[in-house]
Amino acid sequence: MVTVAAIQMKSNRPNVNQNRIAMEKKIREASAAGAQIICFPELSYSSYHLTTEQFFAIAEPSNGNFVQWLQALAKELNVVIVGSFPEIKSGNLFISAVVINRSGTVLGLHRKSFLWGKERETFTAGPYMYRVFQTDFCKIGVLICYDIEFAEPARLLALQGVDLILAPSVWSKEAEIRWDVQLPARALDNTCFILGVNTVGEGACGKSKLVHPTGKVLAEASKSNEDILKVPIDISECTKARKQIPYLDDFPKKLTPGGYTEN
């Protein structure tokens, strides 16, 4: 059993100090309530709706103050934290999410690989690489917002044995139906838990949700209010679902431009 928490929050733009204060308060609140894996929305550290100049002004490297601050909190509170921030590397900006184990160790970083609309004017797409992180509680993967609208990234994580996919997002009201369809679809397709973590305000649809490996929505936050969606899950449900629905066993192991082959 592991208890996961989606921190559905609205960030203040572009006041990173206020955002850090709000994030720390919510981390401590979630931890005190028993959460062991805590995930924030996309770009919660900076806010999503900034200009290119504002992003460059507050972006940090992967070992910068923001990540070090989350490391200290994870270690103090004995929790896994996934936090998203604008990362700068070699003059390029990425929408990134860092995964920190409860020891405070950075397990890795996911850079958003599928950029949506005007994001391309500011950010560089991350590589089409999807890695499973072995935390002390379970195997997790991270897909940021638009990443999870494509079937392949989630399937690549599932083929590596992922238990839980976290989806930090800024998902709009206009695309709400896709949020409601695609998260359960990704969970069912890959017989794993999906935790969609959305923001509210500024056109976002909220509704952070936890989806069972069979596609059933187990819990969902409100459309408009900040919330901490905290849910205990049984990781063994992934194994049970994969026995009942053998998608992964029956899926050919190699994909080529001409189709699937077993060799």
C-alpha cells in the first residue's frame, strides 16, 4: 500500500517565493495526512502563463535552489516529491519535472517531450525517452500534460513495469473531455495507476484524478478549487489487472515502421 497525493494548486505569477511558500505548506499538510508520494501540477514553481522573458529570468538548472529545496523537504518528511519547474540547460528552456526519493536523493528528471501550441515558442522539447523511477514505495513514471495524450509514452513506461504514472498538467477547460477520456484510457491500456495533477484558474479545468489500472476513476478533485487529493492505493492491483487483462503479455515486443514483430 502507498498513499499518493495530487496537489491541485494555483501558482502566483511570476512570484516564485510565494509559490514556494504555498508548495511547502501543501507538502507538509499532505505529509501530515499520511501521503507518501506527492505530486504538483506542471510548472507549479513558476506558473504556466508567463512570457519567454519571465521564464528565462526565473529558470533554474536541474541542481538549482528549487531542486535542492525539494530535496531537503523530501528528506525531512520522508516523502517522495515530484515537482515541475522551468529548467535551463545550455541556453535552452525545458518544462521539467524532478523526481526526489524520500531520502532526498534525486532519482532523475523528465523533460516534456511533446510541446503544446505556443509552448514551442519558448521551450525546447525534451527527448522521446521515458524512464521508470524506482522509489522506495513503487515504480513511477512521469508524463507532463500533452505527453500523456499520446499512447506510446505510457506504453513504453508500462513495458518497463511501471506501477504509477504521474501526469503534472495545466489542462484547459476546452480540453476537459480529453482529460476525462485519456487518463482512464492510459490506465486501462497499460494496467497501471494514473495520477493526473492539474491546476485551477486561468482557464484550467481542475479535476485532478486518480485512475485504477482497470480504468475506473477512484477519486477526483473539484473543477475550480485548490485541493489535496490524497488516496491510498494497493500496488498489487496492477498485477491483478495484468492477469485479468493481459494487454502487456500479448503485446509484441518490437515495433518497426512496417508493423510489429516478435524478434
